[in-house]
Amino acid sequence: MTKTPIVNVVDDIIANASKAGASDIHFDPREDYLMVRIRIDGDLRDYTKIPKIYERNLITRIKLIANMNITESRLPQDGSIKGTIKGINLETRVSTLPTNEGEKCVIRILDYSRSLEGLDALGFNEDNFKKLKKMIAEPNGIILITGATGSGKSTTVYSILQVLNKKETNIITVEDPIEMNLEGLNQVQVNSEIGLDFATVLRSILRQDPNVILIGEIRDSETAKIAVRASITGHLVLSTIHTNNSLSTIERLLDMNVERYLLSSALSGIISQKLAKMICPHCRIKEKTTPYQKKVFKMALDKDVEEIYNANPKGCDKCNNGYHGRIAIQEVLMINDEIRNALNEENLEKDDLNKLVYTSDVITMLQDGLLKILDGSTSFDEIYKIIDVDDDLDIYCKIKGIKYNENVHEEKQEEEINKDEDKPNTNLNIEPEIKPEKNEDVNKTNEQVQIIEGPTEVVTPEVITIEEKPKEEEIL
Ligand SMILES: [Zn+2]
């Protein structure tokens, strides 16, 4: 067992995963082997298995190139790999975790190609895009980008910063970690070990004559308060926060004891986003809408929708089970005077705030999702998965004064059951728009997705070495 093949194995896995568009590579120690999995479009899938005897060498190799302590395997570690692997320019974050079966390692591949494509490539609908441009054109105020981890917040933030990055502007960021180096910006890395936290850096930043401040994330009350104060004293502040939508963001800030009068005058807008899988335009199918779907479209968009596109579970040679890539579903709330005044009121009820937001000219996340179903970008199932549709319908009902129909939930469940029971169902318009060329192609896809399932027993590193397959790139 020489070292060279392990080096190749690691390089191949990283390079191939990156080419396939993976966001993460997992090395999971199992009892008999090391499982390698990759995450593409949000879903983890098995990539290859590596015999247990090579596990330590492989993990050590990763730790070595990630600048981690290779002699320490009992404590979690963080590192990063920057550089060129097999001709691919890569930036990654690496994390290890001691588990009962051994050291688990995850490599996150940071892909900024999307941030560099510009703001208009982020999938904002026309209305939202106009609001966003208006918000970032103001010299002060605070703009919050919200969403869960992996919802593309950083991409949006960096895209905005690039628009603001002009030579007459002083932009300072405080981040943990700095995910992308942008020329012309002053980026500060938080280092809590030496007491350099968000709040400390922020206080210094304010003495550095900034125009625009990016706070990587608002995690605590102190940071929230400084952020709000900075925006009031004539700075444009951008930050991210872990919440689901505009409403929960406002609630969260109030929970962090940010004073209402400060918040109401500081807040310019909230951009919330989630990622939905895109349906493959080459093999998508058209289906009649179910009664439940009709109801959702009617309530949220006031539209009668008879048919929508759906992903073709069979897929084609250009996608994975009918999906390919992801699209952002967004909600852009620009704070208007009405909402501003309401925020100021001490005894503002949640329902009243809901009503204000939902009846302002905002396109809610659900509405944006439904619009993106209508234009054939994503499927109803995807939207239903990422948005609490029934919760939103409840709010629409309250606003419209319609008694909430509890059957709505049951209808959805019934539809699900029907779907499972008899597949060639009533309202499926099964003919795909464009048929996959040959059936064999479908099989081929499955085969290649699992790359090397191969012999699991005695495999030498030479055998593991993953070969370049010509079609792999298109398929994954
Ligand atoms: Zn397809």
C-alpha cells in the first residue's frame, strides 16, 4: 500500500464531485468500509465504497491537504483546501468529526460561479428584482437576507456586494468564515478564540468610515443592536439571519430585544429565500391539476389553473429522475410606511402583522413558488416540500375572511394515497413532452450515477481510482 494511489483516489473523488456539481462530499466510516456520498441539488447520494483498510490513509490525506492536525483524531477539526486539483480551481471547507465508527469527514465545495453571474441571474421575478434594486440603492438602512443553511443566502449577499462594489464606496465585511474574496472589499474574519467576535469588529468598523457594512450573520442581541444603530447613523447594512420568512425575521429581531422604534426606522427590507429543485425541461410532463392544487392556486394567486408541469420520474439523459439544478424561491418585503408604523406599536398582534405583510404589494414565498410552477421551472411537490403551504393558506383565508376549510389537509392526503394506489392514474397526462430517446439510456443513467459500486471486498487503491467516464458530467 503506497501513498500515491491514495492521493489519486482523494483527488479523483474531489475533482469528479466538483465536476458533477456536488456541494458536499461525505466520507462516512461504516463498520466494514468507508462510504463516500455526494450531495447534488440538495440530495445525498451514494458515490463509492472504500475498503476499511484504506480509511485511515484516506482521511489522513484529506487532513493533510486541508491543513489539519493529522495526529489528532479524537477531536473535531476544521480546515480548508484551496488550490487546483486535476485542473479544477477549488475552494473547499473541510470538517472532521470523531464518530463511533471512526473519523467522519465532510468536504464542502464552495462554488461561487453563481455569485459571479450577477444579481439578475439569481431568479428574482421582475417585481422582486425591482424592489431589491431600489433597496440597495439607498445609502442607509438594513437589508436582511434570511433562509436556512444551504438556501443560497451567501450567493445573494455576494451578488449584492458586487453591485455595490464601486471605487467611491468603502465596503467592510465581518464574516465567519469569509467565503469568497472580493477585490476592493475590506473583509474581516471573526476569531472568537482571541475575543474578536462580530460585536467587537463592528464597533471598530464604525470608526473606519464605512459606506456599506456586511455582517455575516446576526446571531445575538448585541450584534443585532449594533447593526440597527449602524444603519440609522447613515450606513447601508447587509446581514443574514436564520429564519423562514419576513414575518419570523421581524419577530426574531424583536425577540433579540432590538427596540421597536429603532427597528422600524432602520429596516429597509427582508429577502427570504429557499431553493427548489428545477424540473428538467427536456423530459418534463404536463399534468392536470388536482382539486387541492387548484385550490392552492386559486387562494394564493387568484388563478384558475387546469394543468401544470411536473418532473418525469423516469428522467432522461440530461437529468436525475426529472430534476436538474435548483432555483431560488424568494420573498422580497420592502418595508412601507404602514408596516413601519405597525412595527412601532407595542401591542402589535401577530395576525395583524401577517395581514399587513400579506396584503402589501409583497409576493410571498408561496406565491413566488406557485409562479415558478406555472412557468415550468419547478414542480408542485417541490414547493409543497419546502413551504408550509397549509399554514400560508390559513393566513390567506383569514385575510380574505373565508372560513378555513379543514378538508384542505385531508384532500392533499387523499390525493397522495390515490397516487400511490393506482399509478396510471386518472389525471396523469402521461405522454412526456419529449420522450427520452431510448430506454437503454435510462438504465445507463442509473448505472453511472452509482459510479463504482464495484467489488466491495478486496479492492486495491489502484482499482478504486475512479476513471473519467465521458458521459458522467452530463448525467450527474
Ligand atoms: Zn430530463
